[in-house]
Amino acid sequence: MQQIGVPTAESSIDVDASPEVVWATVADVTRTPEWSPVCHRCEWIDGHHGPVLGARFRGHNRLNGARWSRNCVVTAAEPGRVFGFSSEFKGQESTRWRYRIEPEGSGTRLSEAYEIVLMPRWVRAFRRIPGAVAKSERDTRSNITTSLERLKAMVEGEH
């Protein structure tokens, strides 16, 4: 694997709920399958049971017929403000995910960002196929938008 510079994909949405409620939902990684079009199961591992700095969890994903699991570590856990984690591939940081939560009027502005840190060789080879990078970037933006829309509907429906 080789470190690469990939622009961060990010999107935001306004949610009619308090920052504390939005944070509590986003930071409960076991609920991620309720909004994510990619993650279908998530559980805390290594004796961790909640969103604190350094806590570890495993996400199980599916996309376009592919399935994979990644161990992750919580990198930011400030209730009502930010929740972030990094996924690992072969013991190295692979991607970074960050949810920024900011008061907006009587509700919350929720932003989700994604960054590729390291990319396996096979993924780099796949990205050489004409159109593969553009499709991957479109899919990532679409999945983030879908996640945020589902999160909004879920949180607003519960509160």
C-alpha cells in the first residue's frame, strides 16, 4: 500500500433536533446500518461498549456485490460536537470518517466527511480502469447524501 492524496468527500444537512440528540444517534455505531447504504452490521469490539476516544468497533459492509469488514477506532468523541473514526486495513489507517455537529437555528447542521488515507494495491489497480475514479467518487458522494437524508428522517421521526 502507498499513501495517496485523495480529496475529502463531504456533505451536510439540517436536522430538526438538538446537537446532543444527533450526536447520540451518530455515535452509536451499532445503529449505523439503520442509515448507511453500505454498512449492514456494526459492533463494539475489544471490550468497548460506547463512543469514547480510542474505542474499537467492527463494521461489516456490502456494496455492488462486494462484502468486507473493517476494524475501526474512534478518533473524535465530543458529545454534541463531533464524532470521528478511522478504519484499518492490515493494521494501518485506511479511511477517516468524521461527523461534525453544529447548532443551526433551533436544530443542528450535520456534516459527514470521508477521506482515503491509504489504498491497497488492488484498489489502485482497479482505479486505473477508465471511468472508475469518477464512478467511485460519485458513489461516495451519493452514499454520504443518502446516509445524511436517512439520519435526518430517523432522528426527526424519533424526536
